Amino acid sequence: MTSREEMLKVLGEYFPITGTTEDFDGSEGGIWICAECGYLNKKGIPYFDYYAEERIYELGVLSTLDNMVNKRGWYFEWHDAGTIMVYPD
């Protein structure tokens, strides 16, 4: 499994990181990301869309990003439509 420090660097290559889950609500070990800030991949597709029903999304996360994070032993979890966290599996 990838450490949190490494995941911060990896995800930081895709979009700015808002903070840690400790900063957000005090829960330990996760990463806090703004899901409504309009972060797009190189093709102009949003990484996050809470309401997405398209096949390119897995529970509102662009499948390619979701798969990359899962392979590193982490997973996405929505807090609300504008806030998503990443936690170690």
C-alpha cells in the first residue's frame, strides 16, 4: 500500500489537495479533496461528478482515477456533493 505522503504527491500531480481529513473533521489518515472545484483531466473531463451516471465514472469518480487510487491501496469516499476524501483500504 502507498503511504499517505506518497498519495499526496501522486494526487497532487492531478489537482491541488485541500488538506488532510484531520484538517477537515479530525478523522485520521485520509486526504481531503474539493470535488466541486472543476478539476479536469487532459481531455477536459471532470475527475469528480457526484451526480454522474455515465459509464466513465465509478460512483462519481472518473474510473481511470479511481482505478489508479485503488491499485495503490486507497479508495474514495464522498462526504457530500462537493467534498470527497481518500482513505487507505
